[in-house]
Amino acid sequence: MIPALLSKIGLPILVNVVAEALGSVDTPVTRGAAKALRDVDEAIRRGQITPEQMNEANRHTEKMNEMALEERAANISEINKSLRAEIASKDKFVRRMRPTFGYLMAVTWAAQMFGIAYVIVFDTARAGIVLNAMSSLSAIWGIGLSVLGIYVYKRSEDKKLQNNETIYWNNSGKN
């Protein structure tokens, strides 16, 4: 949605906005990028970049956004296909994979939290080291919890669809 909006307002505005945003970050790389974008903005204002070139850049931006949206739609379609295949599977493990993953995540999380609590209470000298080590696991937990969140969300959506179909079929017999 945002990329499509940005492609509609045009490259000159986008260049100016990004230059301002990067200019507020105090690092050599962002300052250099902001300066380069300000130079582009100045070239646009002086007419060194023609309206035809700007139109071509805008067209290219729109095409890139269109391709990104198509790729995202294809990815979502593939995910939906795999979820439908999982739901339709007669294999008990395939159908129970999401709850199993959830239980494993809960047990693992609980074991880790109890371990950390134990160290904080009974081995306070090493608590700082353990907590620092724990922060190193944040990426792994972020991925695992994201997958679990998608599982829960999709299962809730599946149940809603299943309930709506049941209600529809039950009500259609009463007509």
C-alpha cells in the first residue's frame, strides 16, 4: 500500500522525504545518502533531470511496486495452498503439527524461563551473564513465536470458515 502511494506521488517528493529522514540520522552513511538525495533534488529543480526522465523514473517505480505486489500475492497463494493441503490431510501428524509445535514452544519457553529464574534467585553472580546470553536468543525466539503466531491466526481463520460453512449448510436445509 505504501509503495503504491509513494509511486503515485512521484520521485521528487520521495527523494525529498527520504533525504530529510536520512539527514536526521547521525551516521556517515546516512549523511552521505542524504547529501546525494539532496543533490538529486537540486538537479530536478534546476531542470538537469527532464520531465521525461522523471516520468520514466516514476513509471519504473510503479512497475517495481507492481512486481513486488505480484510476488507477495504469489507467496500468499502458495502459503494458502500448503495450509489447505495440511487441513485436508488424512495423516494425523500433519493435522496435529501446528498444535504440537505450539506445545513444544510453550514447554521450551517455560523451561528457559524457569532456568533463568533459578539463576537469578540462586546464582545471582552469574545472572548478568545468563541474561546477556538470553538476549542473544531473541532472534531465534522471534522467528519461532512468529511462526506460532501465524499458526494460531490461520487456525482461528480456518475455524471461522468452518463454522460459517456449518451454519450455512445447517440453515440452507431449513428453507
